[in-house]
Amino acid sequence: MNLDQRHQKTRKVTLVGVGVNAALALVQIVGGLIGNSQALLSDGIHTLADLSSDFVVLFAASKASLAADENHPYGHGRIETLASLLLAVLLIIVGISIGLRGWASIFIVDKPNPEIITVFFAGLAIVSKEFLYRYTIRAARELHSTLLESNAMHHRSDALSSIVVVVGISTQLLGIPHMDAVASIIVGIMILWMGYRLGRKSLDELIDSSLDQHLVKEIESTIADHDEVKAIHSLRTRAMGGLGFVDAEILVNPRLTVSEAHHIAFMLEEQIKVDFPRVIDVSIHIDPMTEGEHKDVSHLPSRHELLLALREAWQDSPVSQQIEQINLHYLDQLIEIDLVLPIALKQPDNSVDIEKLVEATRNLTHIGHVSLYFKQPF
């Protein structure tokens, strides 16, 4: 699923939430005022907060779906993370406000009991919010969207708080005083806790926390199971807007060609993105199997420097001009060299000159084993 399809799905789910929340907030607030229920009124304000959060989701989803560009090479997924953080702050503010209103209403003298009709309104809110939660969380898991997950948790918090409202109103109708106000306070605390959890998750993404460890272990297993991967040097992951980015260093046979090593990395990158749809970007770095630390080969001469030294060492060799290919293998603290010669030189008359060529090569600093190959013409 590409970014545009992801945005369209997010938009559709959120617009359904807008419609349900708008109708439900109106019913709850009017029902709370008419039915004298502080808890139902508080729940209606909470639903209004969800309605405003729906518009934040719509805006953030449209911006986050923009493709990567020169200034944003990793895309715009952080907009989703920032929007999720904003929703968390909104929840915390609403939770504190509702809790304080509930606390203040406890001290109101001769406050009338809520009407029984308010139980029906609260029950309607439970059904509506639970529907929105299930509908939204299904899409969030399909799209691996932190933003939709945040909105789904808003819906679930509303459903739970409405249950508290039903209990509070019912117990007060049965003769226990102040239970409507107590229910309002409990709703505020629940919303506050939900905001804290969402805010913490968003902050984790902003500081590049890794993907969840179960997913990381599965990715690591996928890489390790490849036939040509000898070991995993390092594996780093991070989340952005609910999606995953993976960087890995793998150890392979040091004698693989560059093209074969590239093919291994490319196939692994594609396999990870197919097996784990949440991961949208993978970068595989190839290390030779013998490399323990990068510093072990940092002192070795570059190819350009080594070729200059070889030409000087071979200046008296009559066969050096016929070398067709020179392959270098940077292994541990030495460089091994493969020399490819034409098959025509594989004659007894050339053996002495070839041996001198090999000996001159071995005498250079940092040179280990020298291998000869004779190439058959096509």
C-alpha cells in the first residue's frame, strides 16, 4: 500500500469518526443539560475533544502522505508523530478540566439528581464509541498508523468513560449521593491517563526509539536465515509515524564480488519490506566476514596507492603489461591480491617471469597471499 492509498484509507476512517462524534456530542451535551447529569455533560465535552482531534488527524494525515523530497529525504511521517503528541496534550487538558469540574460539583448544595433518561444517552455513547474504536483500530493495525491508533484509543477511552457514567448516574438514582460527580472525576482521570500513554509513545518516536523488540527479533531472524549471511554486525530500527526504518550491517564471505554482495543486500531489503509491511525503508550494509572492527583495515593503502606501488615493483617484469585484472581483498590487517593473466602466458617459458612478478608483489608492505588466475578467451 503506497502513501496515497494509506492517506485515503485514513481519511475515510476519520470522516466516519467525525460524523459519529458530531451527532453523539450533541446528544450527550443536550442530554446532560436537560437530564441534570454532570457526568454525561463531561462525557459530551470529551466527545467534542475527540471531534476536534478528528480534524487534527485529517490535516496531519494529508501532510504525512507527501512523498520524500530534497528537504525531507525520509518523508513526512514525523508530522503524524507530532499530531499524535498534540492529541495526547489535548486529552490531558480535557481530563484535568473534567476532573476539576466534577470535583467542584460535589460541593454544590441541593444539586438535583440526574434524570433516568440520561442512562439511555450514556448507553448510546458506549455502543457508538465501541463501534468507532473497533472500526478505527482495525484500520490502524492494517496501516501501522500511530495517528489512527491514537484516535482509536480516544474512542475506547470514551466507551470506558461512558460505562463509568452509566454506573455513576445509576447509583445516584438509587440514592447514593454525589456518585454522578464522582463518575465525572473518574472519567477525567481515565482521560488523563490515556493522554499520558499516547504522549509517551509519541515522544519515544520523536527521539528515534526502536521498533518493538518482538518485531526486531523477527527481522533479525529473517536476515540471519539467509544462506550467504555469516553473521549480523549490527541492527538498528526506528519508528516514524508508526512505520519502521531498518539499518543493518551483515558479514558475508569476503571473496564475494561487489555485484553479488549488492544482490544479497537488495534481496534482503525487498524480503524484509514484503514480510513486514510496517517497514518501509531498509538499508543493508555489507561487511567482509573477517572484519571484526572497521579500524582493523583503516591503515591499509587505498587501491590507487597500492596500484602505484605495484607498478613501481613491476617495472622490470615483462609480463606485468599483460595483466588483465587485479582484484584486492582487504582482509584483517593484510591485503590479498588476485592477478588475472591471459591463458597464453601459461607456458613453461614464462614461469620464471611470472614467479618474479609474484615475488615482487609479495615483498610489498601489507600484502598477504597472491593468487594467479589464467583467463580463457571467449
